[in-house]
Amino acid sequence: MGHRTHTAEETIDLLRTGEVEELSLDYNLGPDSSQTGAAVPRWIDQKIASDPDWTPPKRIRVHSTHRVGRAQLVELLKGIRRRLLEQGRTAPELDW
């Protein structure tokens, strides 16, 4: 069953459960521009650094049409994947 979130906080709360298998990210979130979708991969990066037992979603997709924001999300996710693989951990499949 899919869940739609509208803010980075809602998305992170859902990720905290450890039950998210697929994640699709947008750069533009919420009613204003005070927070972007980049907060989500930053949180994922911090979580994998602090909790070696936590597993990120199996697949992460970027669906944002914001050109600069999309590129930022892609780079953050590539870094996360690279670090996980270097640690011998399972890394998500990435799609853009």
C-alpha cells in the first residue's frame, strides 16, 4: 500500500518505521519553500551513519522536475549508495 507524504517530516516519520520498501522523492515539498525534499536523503545519510541495523528503502526514485533540485537529490542519493556499498551493506536501487 502506498502512502503519499507532503512534507519532509512526514516522509522521515514514515521512514523511521523501517517498513518503506520504495520511495519516490520530489524536491518541492509543502506549502512553502522553507524545506525541500533534500532533507529526506540527508536524514537517510545520517540514519545509516548512526544506526548500522537500519536499512533504507530497497528502491529510491527521484520524480522531481525541478532541474537544480533534481540534480541535488541525485547526487545525495549516489553518495548514500556509494557509502553503503563501501561498508558492505545493502544499497537501494536508484532510478531517475
